[in-house]
Amino acid sequence: MKNILHILCIFGLILLLSGCWDRVEVNDLAIVTAAAIDIKDDNQIELSLQVFIPKALSTGGGQGGSGQGGGGAATLVRSQRGSNISDALSKLQSKIPRKVFWGQCKVFIFGEKLAKQGIQEHMDFLLRHPQPRERAYLYVSKGNPKDALEVLPPLERYSGEVLRELSDLHIGMQVTMQDVQEGLVGVAQAGAFPFIKILPPGKGEEKLQGIPYIVGTAVFKKDKMVGTMSEKATRGILWLRNEMEAYTVTLKPEGVKGEVSLNPVSARIKLIPQIRNDKWKMLVNVDTEGAVVQNGTNLALTSPKSIQTVEKAYQEDIKDRIELAIQQAQHKMKADIIKFSKEFYRKYPKEWKKVENRWDEVFPKVEVEVNVEAHIRRQGYINKPGGLPEKEVKKQ
């Protein structure tokens, strides 16, 4: 009797198993690799999807995407308008013979016009839908973002992959959906997106063989874009947020002909908030080390004086970038994308409570002092300027 009860229980449990009755085969999915969201003159939202073409792998495609999907292209682009993203997606689905799948979409591009009007409603869809990944990258495009999906990049299979690779290389800011959600609902209610344009095709290349590339930063206050920062100011923001990765700093030492290029190999950035006599101040301490990658001067970097000359120029260059970024964030945009608010909140929670509802007024008045310590630890494979006669080398 005991064994019979066990068998009956097993059969009863089998009836509760869901199995795979609701599975969707890969062959029935339209895999989205990138998406663009823009607003038109009639206040309709235009949703454009870059969809992967599986048969392109077997036909030798993969050298680029195409708006028409012909010629062995790796992707096709389809667009539809609606009152919101959900409405546009519903209409778009009726024109695509496979079920739209967002799970592999790693790039979302907002149009500049839409970004200035506000992205809260559209972020709600992306965060609420179960398929889009929170680690997907977000961008703002100059002009129509659909154009960035239709170009044919020479090196990658499709343009969405180009932007993803640039973000992984930390060319500009690297911003995910999760970062935006935390920034827009955080204490500062500010955010920053990489700002992209399309590099025109070179001589002899086809019309669509352009490449989307990052040219700076789009700054958001709450959910609306309030302006853009140049590439130089963006570098300053990366220093302040301790997100600096490998890139080249080219500088001109004082009193020396020529330039020196360095790669920062390490950086330690410390933000120290202070409140004294109701005056809010932020100390920015930067300690970095660099490696020389090119010496276009006549300085011999074996000399301590020559090293000090280059280090001084290195310090001033970093300080200029940081101060430019602070000036634009505080006085031009008035948006705390530097995350000063988080530092004050951590150290002075009681004082922060008094100003959190008017941080927009306090942030531009925060005094900032920047201190930079920059050192050269590697002079490269050679010590003296390459190709320069010994008698012309300056050892100071």
C-alpha cells in the first residue's frame, strides 16, 4: 500500500510539471541587435529595430547591416510609428514574420529631439519589459537615430556592434540602463549618455559605409537633456568619476619645442566633501602615473629635470580637463553628473537632509579645489628622443 501511494504521488506531480509547451524556437525569433527611438513632428514615437538575419551567416554576409537587408547583409532595419513604444512595437510586430526578441539587444539610441523632451516614459518600457537587459548601453544621437542603425560599418557585422565595442573600450562614457535608472532616481537626479554622430564614408566607399562614433556626452537633468559636453570635458568627467581607462594624453611642456604623448596607467581619485560655516566645498585629489608613448621634443627623459618638466605639463593638462568639466556641469548644465551629492550625503547626512530638495541651487555654489599629482613611471623602450642626434638632445 505504501508503494502504491508513492507511485500515485509521482504521477500526481507529473501533472503539475509545465514542461516546454510554451517554448519559442530560435527559428521563430526576430533577434533585435540594436534599437532607435525618436519623436516625429506629429508627436508620434518612431521605433526602429535592427534585426539580425540568421541566413547571412551561411551566405557569407556579415560585413555590415542594411536598411533593406539585401546583398547578404547581417541585419535589416524596420521602423514603425505609434503613440508610444508599446504601440509602435505592436504595429511593427504585424510586419515582421517572427516574434520580436529583445534579449540580445545591447544598444538603445535616443534621438536628440526626443531626449530634450524627456525619456522617462520610454525608460519605463525598457525597464518594465522582461527581455531588455539592464546592462544594455544607452546613447543619444545627433539627428535621426535610425541613421545609425542603417550604416554599413566596414569592420563589424552591424553598427550596433560598433557602438558596443566603443563602449567596451571606454571611448567616452559607458552608460547602461541600470546606471541611468540609478542616476535619474538618485539624490542628484542627473545623468549622462554618450553622444554619437555618424562618421561619413571615406573616399571610394559606398554611401552607407559610415561609422557611428562617440563625440562627447549628452547631459540630463532629471529625464530631459539639457546640453552636451565636448570630448575634452568628457575626459574630465571620467577622471572625476574614476572611470578613466587607457587613452592618450598629448601635452606641450613649457619652454620646449614639440609634444609628449602619455598613456595613464593608474589613477587614484578621491573626493573629500567639507562643510564649514555653512560653506560647501569639495576637494578633488588626483594621483596618477603615466607611461610615455611618444616623445616629440628634444628632452632626454633620463634627466630628473626633464621628467619634472613633463610631469608639470601632465598635471596641468589633467587639471584643465577636470576644471573644464566642473565648470560646465556646475554653471552651464547645473546637473550633478559628477556625483558630488552622493559624497556629501555619505559624510554629512544631517546637513544633506536640509538641502536635498534644493540641491539644484546648492550644487552650482559648491566650491571645488582640484589637486593633481602626476608622475611618469615609464619612459618607454628608449630613453632619449628617437632619431635625434646626441648633440641636439637636451638633458636640462
